[in-house]
Amino acid sequence: MKNSALLLVAIVGFLGMSFTIQETIWLDENLNTTTQSQAKYYKLGKKLEGNVAIFYKNRTVYRKLFYNKGKLNGKFSEYYKTGELREVGKYKNGLREGNWKEYYKSGKIKKRGKYSRGVKVGIWKIFYKNVY
């Protein structure tokens, strides 16, 4: 009886793990599907709904995105290969919208400005590195 209970727990645990394992999708520099040997990035699973993360091959996060009904719609973050934040903004219906910022690896702001329906609008400020 005790052995059958342990066997049942082991089977349920194995089935639970198998449902959470996701397929690795390999992506090239244009985020198109490719082979592992030619890939620059990867993501886990094929879903384009909710929070989606794309990783560099070294396993650090490249992009964090939010999809709604298959379109970019929400927060967007992009990171340098070393893990520092590179760019942040929002998408609405697949287009850049609102305030966007780009950063140097040091964390200092590089550019900031606004998008409206995917088009840059207004004044964009560019901040140069101090090279002392």
C-alpha cells in the first residue's frame, strides 16, 4: 500500500513537470525562428500572449514584452547582454506609444522622448556621455 502511494505521487509529479516544460524557440537577430547554431536569442514556448521574455544565448534577458491578442500592448524593456537596462517604453496595438527612454550601460539616460502611434513626436532629448 505504501509503495503504491509513493508510485502514485511520483507519477503525478512527473506528469505535472512534463506540462510545464516549454519548447525552446531559437531566434536570429531579426527575431525570426532559426536553428540553435545560427540563433542570437531564444524564448520559451510559442505563446504570444501576456508576459513574454526573450533571452540572449548566455541566458540573460534581452527583452521583456507584453502581448494582448497577439499584438505588443503594454510595457516593453530591453537589456544589454550584460544585464543593464537599455530601453524602456510602452506599446499600444503593436505601435510605440508615450514616453520612451534609452540608457547607456552605466545607467545614465541616453535619449528620451515621445511616440504617438509609432511615430516620434515633439522634442527628443539626447544626452552625451562624459568622456573625461
